[in-house]
Amino acid sequence: MRRHYTVLSELLKYIPETRLTELVEAHETGQAPRRLDSRTHLMVLLYGQLSGARSLRGLVEELESHAAALSDLGCDPVKRSTLAEANRYRPAALFDELLKTMLGQARCGLRRHVRDATYLIDSTSLSLSSLSARWAHFSAKLCAAKAHIVLDPGAGLPVYSIVTPARTTDLTAVRQMPIEAGATYVFDLGYYDYGWWAAFHEAECRIVTRFKSHTPLKLEEERAVPVSFGEGADILSDRIGHLPERQASRRKNPFQGKVREVRVKIETGRILRILTNDLDASAREIADLYKRRWAIELFFRWVKQNLKLRHFLGTSENAVRIQIAVALIAFVLLRLAQASQTIIESPLTFARLVRSNLTQRRRIDQLLSPPPQPQRQTSRQQKASARTNVRHDVRIQSEREKPSGS
């Protein structure tokens, strides 16, 4: 892709060209659309996500209105039917693997030990139209997909993502997730499975989740809770014990290690039973780790609102998977671009400025600068221009006063 100093080109420079070329060669098949190459397809969809296009027709019209600026990047206008065909038939795995590469590269600069890593696991539902009922049917009135995300809140980036129909359970989806030994994983009740927890325990990972209300704890030790009228006032109890012998009537519990229950009273007055396999950290640290889970909810809200994941440009499973992958690629580009400057600290403000200046010839670090003004004339230039104008007016007036026959 040729580079020019537009805001869009400044974002596109973070795409690994060599890896993209490898993926294109690996995934392009005879079924893939020939009239729209993969690079142009990616650029068009990125433009749609960053500009907030709500439909294929609206995206195509925007591309036509900015044809001159986009042609400098090697992106020519496309037809709506061509783009719809590419969304339907180009392998979504191409975009998924590009996203995976970019996430890995974006996190390489983080200087921290693995044991300091904390990952949040959750999913979010994405409503679809009834035209997606063939693969995303959930109920009589709802069609939806689910995006399952593992988020690194320290880096503000996902480390793993997978898209499934909404009827697929959260636990089924994340069983494919690789486990990073020594890391901390925080998740909620949707991932309640003793066998899965045992896999984390064997990898020396710390887990922080919640007990279900009916799950008993075979008590072995009751720890004292320090009396505090400040930040520790909501810690009600700290106990160590074992989980039940069976998770269900016919399934033996493979997690035989000791676990810990920290009971916490939150602001609403509700009491939570937090579960962890960390027997050494303070009860306050465990409670704060579980509270940190709110960061992934904020991530879902930000992506849906600012990258328009509430409006899909296609109805097929492949098209939906492509758009979600491209939305996350756009998120990575925004994060990398924002980190390259120090003027705009708010991610929301930065995203809005990028959207309003996508095709402007401005650098990322100058988004808050006023546009260049035309150069003012010096006093000498102004006097010379005035004299020229006077001579011109005199000549015109003299020509008008000449006799008509002369």
C-alpha cells in the first residue's frame, strides 16, 4: 500500500504487510472473489469501521465521495455487489489470523513478567437480523452471535477472541483457549466447571471467580478478617476448604486442591462469594481482582459504540466473523496510533477525531492543531497589490471614457 500523510494512512502503517501477504497466499482459493483483492477488501472494511458506516450502500457512497484521497492509498471505489460477495466468500480465517498477529505484536512491548499478567474472560452478545436465522437462530424473536474475548486490562488489548452463534455456551467456546502458565484469570459464573478450573491449577495459574449460591465449601480453616473502617470494611469472611466431591451427580470433581472463599459486601448491599485457588494473597487483593472484571464490560461497550458493532454489513456467518475481526483490528490500530502521541489522552476523544479526519492530510499528532491558514501578505506586498489594483481600475476607467468611434 502506498503511504501518504492522511490520518487513514497513518493508521494503516501499523498493518504488518509481510504477514498480510503470507495470509493472502495461504487463504486465497478459487472460491474467493477475484474482482476485489484482499488488501483493498481489508482497507474498505477498516474505513467502514472507523467512519461509522451503517450499511453497505452507505459505505460505498462514502468511498465514492472520498475517491481522490483513497486512490492515493491504492483503494479504488467498489460496487456494493462486489463487496457483498467478498464478505460472503473470502475466508474469515484470513482476517482472524491477521488480528492474532497484530495482537501479539502490539503486546510485545509490554515489559512485565508472565506472573504479573491478569486476563479477564467474558463474552458479549451481538444482535443480528432475521436474515441470519439459518446459522444464528437463538429464540423465536432473536438471532444473535457471541464474541468471546480474553482481555489483558493492563495493555487494554484482547489476547484471544472467537465468534460463535449465541446458542453456544461460554464454557464450550473458551475450552479452545490456550492457557498461559503462571498468569491470573478472572471470570464470572458462565465458566463454572471444576475440570476447567483444575486445568488452570495444574498450569500454576491463579483463578478468581464466584461460587454459585448453592455450592457448599468443606471448611478447613477460618481466617481472621482485620477490623477496618476504610477500604477493608466490606470483607466479611475469609475461609479455606475444599469443593464438593462431585460437580454433578455423575461427575467426579477433578479439582481436589484447596480453595479459598472471600465473602464481600458490595455497594448495593449484595454479598458475593469470591472463589480463588490463591491461599497467600490478602483478601483485599482477591476482592480487587474480581472487581477489575468490570474493565472487560467497559471494553465491550466502547467497541460497540465507537466501532459500530451494532450494525452488520452482511448476514452470513462468514460476513459477521469478518466484520468482528476487522472491528478488533481497527481497535488495535487506534490503540497503537494513540500510543504514538501524547497530546490526546482520552481514547474516546481520539477515536472521534480520527473519524472526523480520516481522509484529511494531517498527521496523527496534529489532530488537535488548527488547520493550516493561508499565508498572510506582508505590508509591502499589500501596498504593491494595492498599487496594481489602482492601475488596473484606472486603465478600465480610461477605456470606458474613450469615444466609441476612436
